[in-house]
Amino acid sequence: MKSWLHPEFKLNGKSFVSVDILRRYAHNLSKKGIGDEIAIGNFIYEWLNDKDFIQVKTSGSTGTPKQIDLKKEQVFNSASATVNYFNLKEGTKALLCLSSEYIAGKMMLVRAMTAGWDLYTTSPEKKPLEISDEVFDFAAMVPYQVFHSLSDFHKVKKLIVGGGAVSWDLEEKLQGLNTEVFATYGMTETISHIAVRPLNGPERSPIFVALPEISFLQTEAGCLQISAPAIADDFVTTNDVVELVSPTSFKFLGRIDNVINTGGIKVHPELIEGKLSPHLKLPFFIASEENAALGEQIVLIVESEQQLPLEDFSKIFEFLSSYERPKRILSTPHFAYTETAKIKRGEVLRKLFGH
């Protein structure tokens, strides 16, 4: 059995002189831990077993969650790519504040175990930095956590953000921070992220750039195809429509299954959402409904106890072109969310439209 453990790895300040000791510690954590400690223990134990793969589940934001197998060799290659890209060497003090039930949390553990990091863990709550006085070299968060941690980022030197789109408003709030912040692009099938873009500082850019040994193509429909020989046996074809800038960089436009054809004009809801996000403070997303004249008309879905009149949004909609402006506003008291805080758009729409 190949050893997937760096001898300098530490977990919450504790060192482990052998694989067997860490395995026993993980087994005990999985049985007696609290909250996410159980998932952490389970995954470390799985990582150190004699199988050549791990099992992970998708988030379920665009469909039914499913379980897939990932080869440990490819998982290791993905972890190494991140470690090398961000120069996160042995002894890096890192924070795990994502659920270890999913790929993002698991990959933080793999990076730490294989690169010899000093890893600290906390519950995947909305303010993970609040109770800690430590200063971390590296952390990973979802946008929801970033939004609630803005006053605590003096405790983090370098941060990656994934698991959902970073709104224009949130990106603006990151300007002026000393923390280097990067948005990531990836999915369970690509073993976490395969591209990053700087969200603040002089390198800030709307363009995602590939990690080493990864390149991109496009389908005829404009969807991104990923070539990553070290982490995937075949091309990974996504449902994400992109503007391909080069073979190793792209601009994300939106998901092809979300595209709205209104009066013959194809509109990406994600681009409209980006324009509205600085001006709307309640959870929302853009969708469509049938319309006799247009085929589909754009609607704004908001999480609200009250039905909101369209005229209340006239000033906000001035930031949109005529074909982007919602023709109706639909309210629902509670959105459905995945465990990783992504809106389940399909479930919300089925509740509203009944199909």
C-alpha cells in the first residue's frame, strides 16, 4: 500500500508518528467526534485504507446527488496542483471550515496530509474565523462564509472561494483587504478546482486561468470541455457556457440548462444576476416562464414572505437591457438549499409552478 501521509502533517496541533496511529485516531474520531469531526474521521480513515479509490458525493445543486469513485492517485495529483500553484509548502498553517462530507472539505484534508500542513478544523458555520485567534496561511470557504467573515480576514493570508458564484457586491467588498482571495472553478468530477481567478488586488480579473497541465476546449454549443490527464481519464464535458480566451483560460457565462430564449434572444440568468446583485439584498435568482408572444419571459424569484410589486424594482431594473428585465416577480418564503448552501433552483421552481 502506498503511503498517502506526509510525516510533518499535524491536525489541530497534534502530530502523528505513523500511519497506524493516525488511522486509530481517525477511527476514534469517527465514533466519538462531534458534528463534522465524524466526517473528518471517516474520510481520514478512508484515505489511509488499502483501496485505490475514495467515494464522494456530488452537491445536488443541479440534480439528484450521486456517489462517484475517484482514484487516489488522481486525487493526490489534484491536491499537489493546488499546493504547487499557491506555493503552500510543508508547515503551511491552514483552516478547514468546509464540510468533509463533500469534495471541497475532503480535498483540504488531502492537501494537508500529503503536503505536511499544520491543519486546524472548525465547524462549517457561517463565521468560522470568529472564535479563533490564529493567523492562517491558507483557507477555503463558500461565498456565504466569506460574506459573514469580512471583518476577520486579517486572520487569513490566502483564501480560495468555491461552491457557488461570487456576487459583484461581495467581490467589491473584498477590495482593500490584505488577504489574497481567489475564486475557483471545478466540480466533484474534476476533483475540486481546476481553474482560479483573482478576486482582489492588482491581479483581479474576470478570467479563470487553468492550473498546470490542464487545458480547455469547447463543444459546438459553447460548453467548456476540460482536458486534465493527471486527474481525469477522459475529457470532462460540462454544462457551463464560456467565452474561451485561450486554451488555458476562459470567462464563465452561465449554465446551458439555465439559458432563456426570450423573443429569439438567448439570455444567461447568471449574467443578469451579476448585474442585480449589487442592488438586491435578499436571496434571489433569475428564471423564466412560458409566454405566448416571447416563448419565454424572464421572471425574478425572491425569497420573501411578501409578494413584491414589480414597480418597486423599476430603479433597479434600469441597470438591465430591455430584454434582460424581469416581466414578473415571484416570491416564496423559503428557498430550498443544498448542504453546501447552493439554491436548488429546480426544486424552488417546481414549488412555484407545480411542474
